Amino acid sequence: MEWSPVLERTILARFKTNIPNLRIIQCYVPTETTDKDMKEKFYEQLHETKNTVEKRDVIIGMGDMNAKIG
């Protein structure tokens, strides 16, 4: 139905299904060696993204939870 990039590491997609609509939050979490401020910003944005999903939609969070980009 729709998709939108949230940050360089996160995308939110919405799919129409026979049951309630499905939202997938695909993300690449900063590694443990990443700057603390950058990790905090990422998790704050992830929380805000989750809160934008309509209550009746099903959410699936997926991705690489310890990725190194680049």
C-alpha cells in the first residue's frame, strides 16, 4: 500500500492483507561500537516510528540487529 524511509537505517512499509493491515519496520541497528548519541537517536526514532502505526495494524520488526553499514 505504501512505504516511507524514516532514517538512513530504517524503512516503514504497509501491506494490505486479509486480516488487519501489516506494517513492517525494517531497520539496521547501529553496532555496539557506534557513538552512544547516535544509538540513542536511532532508538528514539524507532520508538517514534512504532508509535505512528495505526492501532489496528499488525507490526513486524525485522532487520539486522548488529549491522555494519559501508
